[in-house]
Amino acid sequence: MSILKVSDLKKSYDKGNTFAVNGISFEVEPQDIVGLLGPNGAGKSTTINMISGLLKPDSGTIRYGDGKTFDEWKRNMGLVPQELAIYPEFTAYENVEFFCSLYGFRGAKLKELTEKALEETGIQDAGKKRAGTFSGGMKRRLNIACSIAHEPKLIIMDEPTVGIDPQSRDHILNEIIKLNQKGTSVIYTTHYMEEVEAICNKIVIIDSANIIACGTIDEIRKQISGKQNISIEYLGEPAQAMRAAEELKGIRFVDNVQVSEQKITCTLTSRSEDLFSIIRPIANAGVKIVNINSTEMKLQDIFLSLTGKDLRDE
């Protein structure tokens, strides 16, 4: 039985003229880590707010666990918001203790859960320090500790590693994996594709209020299996490369043409097309081709192919 089942979820603004979410459906199974991806304005935040009970959908259903209402099931959910939700004047211990107590824990059990959350996020040695004195990475860890102390079955994490150092990011990702291995399901949003590839077993890609792809990375890759990435190393002036890129953009089976220092990259939408069709306009622009590579599409490439946008640039 799924932990969460979202069915035909819709939310509109402007009296129904603008959809923020338009018929989204997906499931989270026990011990899933689901990457929820999409450009800014795609509908991710609205979806998360509806799942976490902060926003009421216009239509559609959200089933929690074995069919409970949100009020019946909410103590089984944790939310790590993008904006820090901690009290800077409280110590780390006091922050975690306070948020955990909101779920009804008291006494020895509250103390046990508070200490466990601090230990799991690696900030137990700073438990007596005021949160306002913490670094950005430490604040992010504390933000997570406050959300996991009550041992939820499902945690929603909205860009939990934004703006932090690599060491803190690695610690957070490792902790997510450990929580998942202990039985916790996770919905994870991020602008870092390498994080999704490292920890998520499923992804849901949303664009313009709709789901455009859903499944494992391999399953989604198969949906665009006819495509391939081409990287062309060249010698020549940047202006010549830009002219060549403009020529490539006019070819019907070429997408996502980009020019960087001494390299032109693009996506071929059909493997059956002759490479000579893209070599010729490059050569005609006066660009000397040094090397051509064809590579498997990574998640960043898949996202760019499906949405026409680079997630990191959003």
C-alpha cells in the first residue's frame, strides 16, 4: 500500500483562469525517495503545500496511508521548508524539543526523540548553543532535525541544501539515505540534479502545471530513447561558432544547441539521422571540427529535453 497517493489534483487562481496545478497524479511507496522537479512556477510548491495541508485543492484527492484524512495522518508527516523555520534565540535542543512537543510527546520520550534527532543530523555537540549563532549549513541541519524528531513516515524536503557548503550537503544527503533505509519515505525538491541522481529512486517532472514525466530515471530515459547528445570540439572564433549554432537551430531534428568555450553541444531527436547533416553547417561557418562525441543523456539533459529549460538556471 502506498504512503501517499495524489490523484488528478488541481488548483487554479484568477477565478479558475490560471492553473498552478492541473491534474497531477503520482504515488509515493514505502521507502521511496521521490524527486519532484520542475522550473520555477511549474507547480511544485503548490503541490507540496496541498500535500502538507497548507493549501486546499480545488479538486482531486490526496490519500494518506490506508485512506486516512490529513488531520488523522498529519503526525506521520514532516515538512522541511525551504525557508528556515527555527527560532534563533532558542538553543538547538530547545528548537527540536519545541517542534517535537507539538506532536504530543512529553517527558522522557520527548527527551529521547530530541537527542536522537540532534545526533542523526550531526549537531548533538551544538545542542546547547543558540541557533542564531549557527552557520548556514548548521541551520539547515537543525531545520531538518526539527522536522524528523517525531519520526514521521513521510518527509517533504523543499530544497534542504540550498546555499550551504559541500560538507553540510553531503551530510544531509547521507542522512536522508539513512532515514530512508530505516523506512521513511521522502519527497525531495532541489535545483541540483546530481542530488536527485544520488538519492532518488523515482522522479516526477512538472512543467506548466502538468506532469510531463514520471518514473525511474531509466524509465524516463526510455521515453526519449531516440535522442542522443552530441558534443563537438572545435577550433575557431566564437563568432564563427555562434553562426554555426544558428544554422544548427534551423535543422528539424536538432534541439538544445549551446555554445561554450571551444565546444558546441546539441541534442539529436533521432538516432537515424546522418551526422553529416550537422557537420556540414559547422564546417560552412568556418569552424574546424577537432572531435565529436555522442553521450548518454543524463538527468540534466533529460530535463532540458523535456522542458526546454535548464533547472539550475531557473
